[in-house]
Amino acid sequence: MTATAAHETTGTSPAQDAPVPPPRTAARRRRRLRSATGLAVRYALLTAVLVLTVGPFLWQLSTSLKGAGENVFGYPPQLLPENPTLQHYGGVMETVPVLRYATNSLVVALGCAVTNCLFGSMAGYALARMRFPGRRIVFGVFLATIIIPFESIMVSEFLIVRSLGLGDTLLGVMVPLAVTGLSVLLLRNAFRGLPAEIEEAAVLDGAGEWQRFWHIALPSVRGTLSVVAIFSFVFAWDDFLWPLIVLSDPGNYTLTVGIQYLSGTFTNDQRVIAAGTMMAVIPLLALFFCLQRYFFRGVGEGAVKG
């Protein structure tokens, strides 16, 4: 019996027996709705974080460029100045020796970046690649220094610096920041990610511990070294409390301490104060934008490995 005859006998048609594609189910629609809702929430959170982080900087930048007749505290805030001017930056230069203070900050920041890379890499290599009694205890001590508030130890640090004869000097500002627990932790993780076979091959070739560190291990963690250098530079440049405690001679002030003079001299002119703030922040932004490629590569190098 042919297919046509069979359909005539049963009273059905070929079209009725064909499989019908399933309709879009409610579960699939719910999944798509949840995905769209999650994407919207993520973008909303990113936007909120962007406003909280970038908003104050943009407001300060706008205030530093506003003319004398523009309202600084108006609501809603006006980010675009009507008559932009740079005269407030000139006012900062006339009030405080910005170049001298910036030079002092540069000396301290570069010194801290170099010492953190040097001493931090030595300590990180010893904790990651060398075996000695008490290694875990030493590493725990380094970790503890990260969570200890500076305010709880600043008096003892000041007494130590003063007893060393380094009070009111830039070197005294640098000493407590010469190496930090964060630098040691980042470099330790980076050194732990190095293949053991490379070091074993160097041992067979007769390389000593210092040669393995200097010629093999250190060049392999250049990305993490750049991260440590950036962190150390930014923290030392931006530090205010410790230089304020150590330094008493205005000629030795760093930029962040020297800028405080603006609040006393121009109490009612927030435009000049904002201009001084921008002069302290803009070098950090320029540094980060120039080295951001090494920064992100080094963050991945120190975080994924080890």
C-alpha cells in the first residue's frame, strides 16, 4: 500500500504527520531575561564606580579652570567652565615653590621605587626559592606588616628615624618606605611561578645563588618589578602624614606637604587650592598612562603564577 493510499485510509494528510518545530519555551525567555538583567546591573555598577572614582577628579579639575566670577559650589555642579583660565596655576607657583617641592617628592618617590624593587626582590626570592628554618614565620611577618595601621607605629618609627640622625631629611622620609610587605608578597608570588628546571640547569652549569637571582630570576619577573615600582612611586609621592611628621624645614617639604600652604593663604579661593591639587596629581596620571602596559602585564604575572 502506498503512502497516499495509507493516508486516504486513515483520513490524515502528509502535512499533518510532519513534525512541528517546538515553540520558544518560557524557560528560554526567562534565561534571556536574566542575562539581560545581569548585563544591565553590571553596567550600572560600573557606571556608579566610574562616577565615584573619576567624579571628584573632574570636579577638582573643573574648579581649577573656573574664572573668578563663576560659582564653584553651585547645584547642580557645572563641570564645564564658562571662561576657562590657567591663572590659578600661576597663583600656586607664586605662593609656594612648587618646583622645589616637586623635586623633593621626585627624589623620595624614585628612591622608594628603587629600594622596593631591590630589597623586595631579594626578600621575595629568598622566600620563594630558598629553603631555611623559619621561612614560613618570616613570610607571616611580612604579611602582618600589610595589615598593621601606620598610625599605630608612626611614633616608634619617628623615634627610630630621629635616633639615626635622619630627622628633617628626605632620607628619613624614605627609610620606612624603603621596602613594604606588599612588594615582598608580589615578588614572592612572581618568583614562585618560575619553572624549577631553569634553576636546576643553572645549578648544573655552576651558577651560584646570587648569579641565579641576578641573571635568571630577576629578568624573568620584569613585569612584577614594574608593578612594584609604580606602586612604590605613587605611594611615596602621595604620602602626606609621614613627611609632615618628619620634616620641619620648609625647604625640605614634599609637594603634598607644601601644597597645604594654599589652604592658609587662599582660604576662600577654592580655585587655587584645586589647581595645587591638580599639580600634585597630574604627574601620577602621566606616569600611569605611560607605564600602564607594563602595569597590567605585571599584575597578571604576579597574580596568576604562584
